[in-house]
Amino acid sequence: MENNLSLAEQWKTLQPELIKSFGDSLYMISVSIIITVIVGLFLGIVLFLTSNRLLFKNVFIYKTVDFLVNTIRSIPFIILLVFLIPFTLFLLGKSTGPTGAIVPLTVAAIPLFTRLVDTSLNEIDYGVIESAVASGASLKLIVKEVLIPEAMFGIIQSITLTLINLIAFSAMAGVVGGGGIGDLAIRYGYYRFDNFTMWITVILLIILVQITQYIGNTISKKFKKN
């Protein structure tokens, strides 16, 4: 993209790449958040149950999951991207492109969401759990009818926060050819010294984060208890 083009011409030239990159980012983020919510919710519940004496206290399981969560969370995402390349190649046959970026995105997001779910569950009034146990409800019923509904506000907020982190992670995935908005910013904005593209990608990411936060806040308010 030439620097002597007018803003209108630059915008017209950028549009096809921008649309493709935005679509790639949505694809990466959507698949990653679905997997993250499924796995992270399960692990978060496991952490809570195995640390609670009234439910399913198990020190070995708790410490194992807790160690894995803390270990992965301690690795910066940019390092995790490179570290997981062999695993991604083994799993998918390629480590670049939007599909290749899903693996490190998911691996990075699951520990974060797991910890947030565990925190949300720990905020439940202990008396509610005691009442459920005293009533003779099964562990499965307590999880389904008590824990998840009581922690739903926190869980929705956790999904929102995880989504916002995934947006940031997906932008960084462009460093290793992961595609998406980050890849566009690096290929056009950084390598070609194209400030216009850099500004557009930054503004687009800001808008995406703001929309995500607004939707998350709106949905979570419906589950907020007085």
C-alpha cells in the first residue's frame, strides 16, 4: 500500500484484506471460546468440588488441576505460541493460519476461565450449599441446580473477560502467521510502515472489545442477585 494514496484510496484497498482478517479473527475466537467454556467450566467445577469438604474433597485431584492451571497461566502467551507449534503440527498438521492459532488460543484461555469459574463458585453463600447437602440432593443435582445457577452472574462475567483476552491473544497470534487482525497489522502496518492500517486495526479491536464488554454486562445483569 503506497503512502501517497489518499485516505479514501487506502481504505478501498484495505477493505478486502480487512474483511478477510476480521472473519479469520471471529473464527479463531468463536471456536476457542466454545472449547474454553466447555473444558474450563468442567475444570472450574472440579476445582471447587475437590476443595469443598461438603461435596467431593480430594486433595490429589485438586492439587493436580491447580498445578496445571497455575503452570500454564504463568507462561506468557507469545512464548506459549512458539512452544506449542510442535503440538499444533501433530494435532492439526499445520501451525499457521486461523485454524493453527486455535490450539494455543484455547490452551491459554482454558486456565484463565477455569480459575475465574472456581472464584465465582467460591463466592456462593456457603449456607446455600449446606442446605442442598442436608436435603439429600445428589452431587450431580447440586452442581446442576445449585452451583451453576447461583454462580451464573460470575460465570457470564468470566466468559466476557475470557473473550476479551482471546481478542488480545488472537491479535498476538499474527506474530507467528496466525492470521486475523493481528496478522494484518503486522504484514501491512508494521512491515510496510503503514500507519493507516495500524490505526484501523487498533480501532477495530477497541470496538470489538467494547461490544463484547457491553453484551457481557447486559446478559450478566439478568442473573445478578439483589
